[in-house]
Amino acid sequence: MGAWDAEKLRDKGLDDGEILEANQIIGYFNYVNRCLNGLGVTIENDIVGFYANPDE
């Protein structure tokens, strides 16, 4: 993301606080998803990477 990205958001009516908030939320979800993927966390009927049970 560069300065021009923030400018485009400002052109759409967002202020700096809203841009910062969006940045923090997006960064948080990115972090959490990577942590869960790394731990092999799955939900029912969902397989992440190499964590499938070969006996099933």
C-alpha cells in the first residue's frame, strides 16, 4: 500500500481515522488467519494444508 492508495480512499470520503481503522482490522485478520493456518486449525469438513487425516 502506498500514499496513492490512501489518497484514493480519501477521494471516496474516508478520513484518516477511518483509513487507520480499516488498516488495523485488515492487519489483524491477516495475522489471525496466518496463525490459525500455521497451527492447522480447521472447521468441520474443512482441511487446511497438510492436516488431513489419512485414515479417513
